[in-house]
Amino acid sequence: MALDKETFKKELRQRLRENYAMELEDAAKQEIFYTLGALVKARYADAWGDTWKEYVDKKKKQVYYFSIEFLPGRMLKNNLLNLGMLDTAREALAELGIDLDNLAEVEKDMALGNGGLGRLASCFMDSIASCGLPGNGNGIRYDYGLFKQRFVDGYQVELPDEWLQGGNIWEIRRESKAVEVRVGGHVYLADNGRGKLKPIYENEQILRAVPYDTGMVGYENNVVNTLRLWSVEIPASEEDKYQSIQGRRELEDLTAVLYPDDSNEQGRLIRLTQEYFFVSAGIQSIIRHYKKRIQQPISKLSEYVSIHINDTHPALCVPEMMRILIDEEELSWEQAWDVTVKVMSYTNHTILAEALEKWSIDLMKRTLPRMYQIIEEIDARYVHTMQELHPYDLVENTRIIRDGQVHMAHLSIIGSHSTNGVAKLHSDLLKTVVLHDFYIIYPDRFNNKTNGIAQRRWSQIVNEPMSHVLDEAIGKTWRKDPGDLKLLMNYQSDQTVLEKLAQAKKMNKQALADYILETTEIDVSADAIFDVQIKRLHAYKRQLLNLLHIIKLYQDLKENPDLDMQKRVFIFGAKAAPSYHYAKVIIKCINEAAQLINNDPDVNDQIKIVFLPNYNVSLAEKIIPAADVSEQISLASKEASGTSNMKLMLNGAITLATLDGANVEIRDAVGDDNIYIFGLTEKEVYAYYENQEYSAQRMYDENPVIRRVLNAFIDGTIPNIVYEGREIFDSLIKYNDEYFLLRDFDSYVKAQEEIDKAYGDQTFWQQMSLINIANAGRFSSDETVRRYAEDIWKVEPKDSFVTEDVQKVQ
Ligand code: OAK
């Protein structure tokens, strides 16, 4: 039922009185925020219960998305929008003298993830609910989110993110749904008296897993799914064992921190235990629900349950499901395996070899003895079956236990019925290179699901000025169906629409310029090109290539201060994993270059560098609507997909890209004339790997521009980077430039020059921008999850999906 402004105001006041015993006029921002949050939560409470009940009553097949990361960011405005209350709330609050955007800033960014993988999981949660699909998330409720980043003397410093301080308005602790998880100790098998073996545990540690549920509110469809995050506690029965503070701490630390490592596994015991903890708790609760509510034979589980393994961190889903089916449900190995493979599906999110997760046998045995026994058996049976069918080497290369290690990707592929990559190119590379051996064995298991983004958040919520222009031009159907953004193509030559889009962009740029001034004291002009690179700091993503170009521009300007060029602001947002030394060195160099360039009077404000600290979802929401240029410059073949590329495109930024990840599909969507492509192709990169002909030294010797730029890192041109500059220089020259920056440098510079020229013709630029917005619809995660639902999970949307509210919007 729609809520009018007057009722909204009355309810807000009433709740404030009940919860805080105070009047609105006396309340602090925090108190108003928490009251509003409670009001919003109450608005979807019934729908949440009803959704759950409907799934149970109709015995709907449900998917459970297991992910060690979720990155929802702030949820207030998203929930308001999806409940159809955003405008009412905004206006009603304004009448009370409260600015909604300002109030929304009180909410702590929920940052239980590092980057792409975690944010994708949250976009999926939004889309699964919005498409009316029966699907839930399963993960860990870390006490501390991803570290807060500050810069001190240009260096990254990490501070704890105490996001739960002040409470989390959206979650519900479900004491009654707690389960126990066993780790450590020894396990041996004994007769169970019924002719089967049962595991006997000795000296194991028992952990209590308590779930905290958060409603995932669908867009105007009365669907509310559940994100279930687990927290560790000491079971009452074990209290005696944990009398020392240190002992308690050790246990409670299990769900304290998110490993701030994007793609370099640290091989920590805690991490492996974390993985098992949320997997075991999640699967136990699924099975309990199945037995209690669905009441079907366990052998039919795959008709009612689908479990998705989001990268390999939840790969223990496979042996844990086997454990429950065999040890507890007493299925035969063959029956259990059949069920497990049908239930599980897996997504690979990286081709970087160092990011493919492996655990030493020794660690796995010590930490999770029963898991190891089961994995050993899976491995042995795999080898036994496959050696009949395939050559020795192929089987050896693909088995799970190899070289003293447990290969989690192998476990995920062997133990599931579907393995997908996250963009066409990435999925092809999985088949032809990275997982080629598996592709020979299981050709039918491989498929592609190009990533997508929650378009409502990344347009309607973050970019209201642009959204209003779209409404005026093409009506409002795009808000529900992003495919309708295509209608904008009819306005390519409409000066009024182009002009209005330009004005909206300018407003967003001014807002970002204000934020930049406030947070960094750097004064930037909204007339300059806002050139944006926002993503984790990683060598393969090549933030350094961006910097090399900036240094070139700087040197050109020093030589010729009257150089004819557009003003540019280079905006960076990136966190480096705390243990990733080289990435931190790059951060330092960008910051020192910023100091130099921003304060050099010769530059005359023609170029500026802004490295905004603490890049997270909320900061992305400020930067993305204001971007003119989207830097997607990873070395071709390395970026599985990328998703900031999609968000920036949707907001009218022009992509400057290599043919990597989903950039290829963006190029296909907008056409060659509306994107700037440069650099080696993935085939050329592989050719270099094969013929080993690349010589960075030669590029340095033969290319004076490159020489001059690189020398700036070691000759004092950029101050305060004596060691860091040398490290950068050596990584490129002495260690032969692993990511081919120098090889791509000239074509990158050329593309940048074309961008400079194009921006000078504002009508041309606005047309490109419009075409990008118009073609962004295909990257909606609604579409992506529908493909997963149909092809992999086999789950169907809720029957009553089209409600009155939705019809009204259409
Ligand atoms: C993180 C840890 C291990 C493996 C992969 C990741 C990860 O975040 N990968 C990223 O996933 C995104 C979502 O699919 C992709 O868009 C990025 O290209 C990929 O690097």
C-alpha cells in the first residue's frame, strides 16, 4: 500500500517518540536515521514473511548464492526506491526540514567485500529479488568490513572499519536458527551398527554459528528475499573450555575480519576455517529447512535446492554436502554424489594463476579432517573413472589433490554441473587456456554469463539529474526495464535532449568537484574532462599506465605551457591489499605526482590528479555520475569482466579500453565510433608469451618519450619517491614489464589524444555519451540473473510477480 507524505511524517514522529522519547525537532541525525530505517523495515516486514511462506507453501525451488563477500554499500535509498517510497520520503522529509541525501550519509557503508566479486554478489541479490526469483545469499557477518584507507605522506594507511558500531538497522538476529560447526581434532570411521561407516570425532572444536538475516527488497514487486550472514559464538555446552580471555578471543576472531586480499591468497588457517564455517552453517540450515518444511526425500534435493559457489571460496560446499548426505542422511556415495553435482554450480572470477585457490594437504587435514577424507575420496574416484576415458596427463592435471595441495577450482568443477566465466572473452579463455583440460573432460559444463549491474542503484539512485532527463525524453519504463534505455537512440540528434544530458552531467561534476575540494582541498573545474579510474589497485589493471600518460602530459606542458589541450582531472579511487607491496608503491607514486603537478604553476591547472581516499560503494556513487572518461585499461586477457566499466557507461562516460573482459561486449554494444580502443589484443599478448620476444629495455632505448617518462621516476622529477620510483623503474625495465605497459603506451597516448580532440566538439561528445547510455541496458544484472536462473539454477520467478504497483509504473 502506498504511503502518503502526511502518514509518513506522522509515523516518523510517532516512532521517534516510542524509540527515543523525543520530538523530531530535538532529535539528532543519527536518531532520525535509525527511526527512518525502522520505519522502512516495518514496511517490508510482511512482504518478507509472505515471500518466505509462499516459497515454502508452493515448495518453490530456491537458489542459495554462497559468497565469502557481499558489498551492498548503503541500503536506505535502495530500499526506499524498491518500496516505491523514495519520492514520498524525500518530499516529506524536506517538509520537515531534513535533506534525505544528507540523512542517508549516516548509514555506514556495508563493505563485507574487497571489490568486483563482492559487489557483483550484491547486485545479484538486488536483481534476484527484483526479478521475483526465489534466491538467497549466504555469507559471513564480519565484525570489521574492508579496512578504511587514509593517505599519510602519500602512503596508504589502513584503519579498521567498525561498521557495526551504532548497530545495523537492517539485520535480524535469528537465535533459533543457530547451528553447530565442527573443526579441528581427529576423525576416524567406525561401524554404525547398520552396516555403514560413521565418523567418530575426537578433540574437535565446536563453533556456534548464529545467522543474521537482512531483507533483500525487490523493485516494486512485494518480493523480499534473504541475505543470511553467519557470526561465530561459543556454544553454551563449550563455555567451560573457553575460560581464558585469549581462548575466547581466538574463537570470536573467526568472523572478525574480512581478508583484505583481492586475489592473492594468504594461506591462512583462519581463512580456511572461515570458508568452512559459512559453508557448513549454510548447508546445514538449507537441509534442516528442506527436511522440516519441504518434507521430500533427500534424494530429490536438487529439485528444490540449487547452490551457487561464487568463486572457489565456498568450494567446500561440495564435500560438506557429501558429508551431510552420507554421514547424516546415510545415502550411498553414488546417490550422494549424484545429488551434490546436480545441486552445485560454480562461477570462476579470475584467470590470474596466483588467485586460483589452493590449500596444503597438511593444513586441510589439520583444520578440517572430515572434509579432507571426503575430498580424498572424491579425488580417488575421479581418477579411477577418468583414467578409463582420458590420457594419464589430462587426468593428473585435473585431479583435485596434486603436488601436496588441494585445488579448489578443480573441486568446484568436478563437484558441480556448471562452470561459468563472467564475460564472453573470459569464458572463452577458460575453455581454451586456463581450464582447457577440464573443457576436454566436461565440455557441456562450461558456459558464459556476462556480468551485469543493478541498474536502478547505478542510475536512478546515484544519478537523479540524468534520470529526470531520461524520463522526459523516453518516459519512465526504463526504470523497470533497462532495455528501454534503447529508446534514447531516437534522440541522438535532438539538441534539447543532448543539452539537458550535458547539464545533468555538469551538475554531477560540480557536486563531485565540491566533494573533492572538501575532502582533499584540491580545487578542480567542472569544465575539465573528468577522467576516472576506479577499481582495486593491481598491477594487471595498470593504474601505472594511466600515471605514465599523465607524466608525459606534464612533461609536454613543462616544455610548452601553451599546449593546446582540454583541461583534465584524473580521478583515482583504489585500495591496495595491505600485503601487496607493489600496489602500495604505485599509490605513493600517484600521490607524489599529484602533489607535484597540482602545485606546479607552469601547469596552470591544465591537468590535475585527484586520488580520493577510501574508495568504496558510496564513493563510487559520487564519482560515477560525474565521469566523462572511463579508464578500463587492463592488459588484454587479465580482467575477467569488470563492472565499473558498465556503471560508468550507464552514466554516460566514454570508455577508453583495451579489448579485455566485458569491454569487448561494451564495444559491440556501442560500436567502434563510440568507444576508444587501444593496445594489444589477448591473442597478441599470448603470442608474446609464446615467442618471448618482448623487450622493455629495447622500448626504453628506442622510444625517447618512454625514456623521458620513466626517467622521471628516478631522476628526482617526481619528488619523495627515491625508493618507490626505482622500484617502478626496475619493474618495467629490469623485470621486463610483466603487463606490457610500455608496449601499449603509444597506442594509449594516441587514444587519449583522440579523446582530447573529441571533447572539444561538445555536440559530438554528447552524442557519444547518449549512445553509451542508450546501450547500457543489456548490462543489467536483472538480465544476468535471469540467464543464471534459466540455464543453471532452474528456478522460476514468483507467480504473482506482476503486481498492481508494477503495472502502474509501466
Ligand atoms: C576475488 C577473489 C578471488 C578471485 C576473483 C576475485 C574478483 O574479485 N574477481 C573480479 O570479479 C569481478 C566480478 O565477476 C570481475 O568483474 C573482475 O574482472 C574480477 O577481477
